[in-house]
Amino acid sequence: MKKIILLVLSLSFLLSTGCATREYVKQQVDPLIDRISHLEARVTALESKVNALEGKIADVEAAKQSAREAKSMAQDAMRIARECCDRDQAASRRAEDAARRAEDAAKKCVKAFELRQKK
């Protein structure tokens, strides 16, 4: 009988100490809940920052595209300006050549006039 009582008591002791009370579980889980809540708040803040950065990236990409277009337009303007400058220089050379020929012709006319006057 003593053996049976001892066995029952030892089994009840082993079974009673293995169970966790609600209070104990709450004490163990509450810090975890706080940490998880804190981490969730940080994740939410980081997500909002990422979304803001993605919006800025889109703005930067649009600015890059505008800069590329402006560069292309500037290169076209430079090309046109060079062409105009080259045409102006060619026209200036032709005008200078024409002026020189006109001066030469005027000198020849003066000489011819002077030679006729002497005759």
C-alpha cells in the first residue's frame, strides 16, 4: 500500500509541476508581444520610407529623361549653329573675294580711264 501511495504521490507531483499556469505563460509572452509590436512599427516606418524613395526614384528617372532630351536638343542646336557659321564664313569669303575682284576691276577701270585720257 505504501508503494502505491508513494507511486501515486510521485506521479501527481511530476504531473503537477509540468503544467504551466496562465500567469506564467503571460509573463513569458508579454515581452515577446512588445518586441513584435515594436518590430512591426519599425517595419511599417521602413516601408513608408521605401515607398517615398521609390517615388523619388521615379522623379529622378523622369529628370534623367528630360536631361537626355535637353542634351539632344543642345547637340542639334550646336550642329545647326556650326552649319550656319560655316555657311556664314563661306559667304563672308565669297563676299571678300567679290569685293577684291571689284576693287581690281575698279583699278583696271581707273588705269584704262587714265590711259585714254593720256591719248
